[in-house]
Amino acid sequence: MNTILNKPSTEKPQVLDYEFLIVSLKHTSRKHEHITFWGPGHRGYTQVVGDHMGKYTREEARRLNDGIDYIAVQADVLECITSGQPYYAHNGVARRFYEQDGEVVLNLMENWHVLLDARLDGPTNSDGKRVKPDWFRGKCRSFALPGRVT
């Protein structure tokens, strides 16, 4: 028996089903502070990271990943770019920015570079042009609190 133990694998690890998110370039404009994602089951949109986001298979993600209106990214890429739950000030009291509870991804050029580099088919379209999102350039109305408000 000729077995080599601890041989490093040269194969890429397989991504499990439902490990992709769909980022909406169409529903994220320079006026938006946070990046928009597809909701579950191809229904609705959300800016809140977590259970409100749709997770899709590699096959679905590849089909939806047009680079014009939508891009597909692996879900684990969000771990390094999420920000705290956003709040806004109303009469001196911090209120949740969104109805849903959870973190967001700020609509910043740096975050778009991370998402584009993690795109299922890379940062360029089939015509070789880099995907060009519209990042936020205004003054943020939202802020994150160091602790959670209940």
C-alpha cells in the first residue's frame, strides 16, 4: 500500500451549496450609505447582513452574476467588511436606521474593491471591462454605537 500522509492538496476546496450572495448594483446608488443585497428566494432587497439576505447556490449565482445589475460573491467575504448596526439620531435618541436588526456594509470604494475581487467570475465582465459600482460620496446620516441599544 503506497499512501502518502499529510500530502498538501492542490485542489481548490469546494464551496458548499447556498454560499453565495447577490449584490445589487442596480439598487445601490451613490445616494445610498449601505450596499444592497438580494433577499431570500429571489424576493426583495436588504441592506442588513444576516438572515434577511438571500443565499444562493453556485449555479444560481453564476446565472445571476451579470456584472451590470448584479454580482455574486461568496458569503464569507462579508466577514471583513461589515460595519456595526446603523443608527440615526432623533430628538437626541439613537434609533435603528433599518427595521431589521443587524450589521451593514458601507457603500465605500474600499468595500466595493473587496466585493469585486471576490466576485464569482472576477472583477471584470465578459467584455473585459471592470464592473463599475456607484459608491456613496455624501455625508453619512447613520452611525454605529459601541454597544447595542435596546
